[in-house]
Amino acid sequence: MQSLEFWKAVVADKANFLESLLSLLADRRIGYCVIGGVAVNAYAAPVVTEDLDLIVPLDQIGTAESLLSERFTTRRFPHRINVSTPGSNLRVQIQTDPRFAGFLGRASARQVLGLTLPVACVEDLLESKIWAALEAERRPSKRQKDLADILRLIELRPDLRGRVPAEILGRLF
């Protein structure tokens, strides 16, 4: 079984939600890049997740939300838009926090679970995982996953360890 087939089986994507969403963004020339755990998978050994975190340019968020709302179920939260569809357990989250804006310009095409996608650079991913791990209101299980992703990245790139706050390093080692 190929990586993409495996991931689609895990997320039970019988509706081809992943391909439909990515095609829709590409057809409408809405830029995006992958962040979160799936992006970490582009650099380190893959860990399966049902979440796909994306960012789009700040000036295209409204267009993306309107377009995706026509075809999928969308739900807006303070710093993200959740996108889903019946027939798939894949959870797409478009981050709207302006801190991510610079990530797009530093993203590059990388292999992720059998797809070539624009992925945030490793330094930006680490920064976003640090932000997430420090969010007190995040579920503890999500923060633990963020810590694991931080560890995966610094094991891969030990030179990044100096970018990790002592508070987080103390929880890792």
C-alpha cells in the first residue's frame, strides 16, 4: 500500500475530500502551505494524523472560506477555519493567525505521505510548534503531540535546539 492510500484509509476519506480540497485551492489559485504534524512528516519519519493544517495568504482567507463553504462544511473559530465533509474523517484546519503570514514565502515543495505539497520550512514549523506547546488553553494531549513534534524536529536538526525555550527543553529531556 502506498503512503497516500494508507493515509486516506486511516482518515476514511471515501469522499476524496483531500484531493477535492487541494484541487479547488489550485484551480482558484489560492496559495497555501502545509504546517502542523503533516508538515513535520515531510522532514521526519511519518506519524499518522487525521488533521491537515494549512495556511493561506491573509488577503485570500475570505476568498478561501467563501469558496470552501460552497462545497464543504466550514466552521470559523478565532484563529482557524475548520473544513470537513461527510464521508471523510480528515479534519482540515486553515490557520488565520497573522503570525503565520511569513511562512508562505519560505515554504517549498516536499513529499508528504505520497503527495508533493508546499510545506513550511523546518524553522517555521518549529516556531509554530513552540507557540502551540505554550498555549495553556490547548488540550493537554495536543500539547504533548506538539512536544513530540518539537523533539522529532530537533532530533533531525540538532542545530535547531537553541531555538527552543528552556521551559520546553525541560519538558523534553
